[in-house]
Amino acid sequence: MVLLRRVIGDALRARRQAQHRTLREVSTAANVSLGYLSEIERGQKEASSELLAAICMALDVPLSMIFAEVSEDLAREEALVLAHPTIEPEVVASAA
């Protein structure tokens, strides 16, 4: 099963890293604890829509753009899982 929170976390982390920003910088700008932001990026916690909006504002990226990226990634991962139903999604995604 593909976890939405993991795909969202991956998209947020990729954006942050592309901007060469630290977790601390973004967590301060978004007014969220560093640990909680880290858990969101690792797909361990689900962020509320308000928190996602704050993180996106801190990253200076529209929430809709993150959702578009997440939608594409989610569709890609679901297709891989459907093509290989007996393999865990993380294994299939890392092999792609």
C-alpha cells in the first residue's frame, strides 16, 4: 500500500533540499517544531491542511504545486504496485 503521508513528506523534503535549506530554517519559518517537521518529511506523521499550508509558505511554493507533484508520484507508485502486487511499494519504488 502506498502511503500518502510518505509521498507528501518526500515532496516537501525534495523542495527544501532543492532550496539548500535546513530543517531548522523551514521549521522556524513555518512555526512548527523541528522534530515534527522531520517526522512529516519522513512520512511518520500526517500534517493537517493548515500545517501543510504553513510549510509551503515557508518554502515559498504553492500548496497546489506540492499536491500536483504528490498526485503524479502517487499515480506512478500505484502503477508500480499494481504491476507487482506481491512486492512491497518501497521495494518497487526503489527499484524504479
